[in-house]
Amino acid sequence: MAGLINNNAWDKTRDIIVVCVIPFAGWMWSISGDSAESRRAIKELQEDCRKYEAQIESLKAQDVEFKVINARIETRLDAIDANIAEIKILLKERLK
């Protein structure tokens, strides 16, 4: 009878191991593979971020250049507007 009880206990313990522990071990194994792939993906994203940061710095430099060019153009347009205003005055004086 004691052997039967020990046998029953072992059967229940084995069933618990099969139902709980083995799937848990498989899940842990799959997660370890997923985490390695996640680390690789994170490294790729970090590299992409570095590239984009360099591109942003380049665009900032171009933006400064365009602002300078735009300021020069605006200055020239203001001078042209002043000249046109003078021409209008001179034409009005001639036409009188």
C-alpha cells in the first residue's frame, strides 16, 4: 500500500512537471531568443538614430545658410522697392 501511495504521488508530481515546468522552460527559451533579437533591433535603431542626428545637423547648417541668403535677397528687394518708388516719383513729376 505504501508503494502505491508513493507511486501515485510520483505520478501526480510527474504530471505537474509535464504540464507546468516543461512549457515554462520552453517559454523561457523562446524569450531568451526574442530578447537577443530585440537587442539586435535596438542596436540597429540606435545606429539609425545616429545617422538621423547627423542629417539633422546638416539640415540645421543648411537652414542657417538659407536664412543668410534670404536676408540678402530681402535687403536687395527692399533696395529695389526704394528705387521703384523713386522712379514713380520721377515719372509723376515728368508727366505733370
